[in-house]
Amino acid sequence: MASAAIIMVLEPLLTVIAAALWYGEQLPLQKIIGGVLILVAQLWFRWRMLKP
């Protein structure tokens, strides 16, 4: 799978993190949980692809 597709999936998450850091935006629990789910799904998918 192309790395560009993975970056595109993570782009909204990275935008939310950047807004929280640069602009002091508050992150509600719902957004934090959503971000964690996105990261877990990406890690799980990559781990499955690397398994022989």
C-alpha cells in the first residue's frame, strides 16, 4: 500500500493536534478517543501488512 494513502488518513488527526498545540484549542474527550482509534487502526493495519 502506498504511503500517501496512510498520510491522507492521518491528515485530519494531525490538523487537530496542530490546532491544539498552536492555537490552544481545547480537545474534548470525544476527539481524543477518535484520534486514538485512528492511530490504533493504522498501527493494526501496518502490523498486519508486515506479518509474513
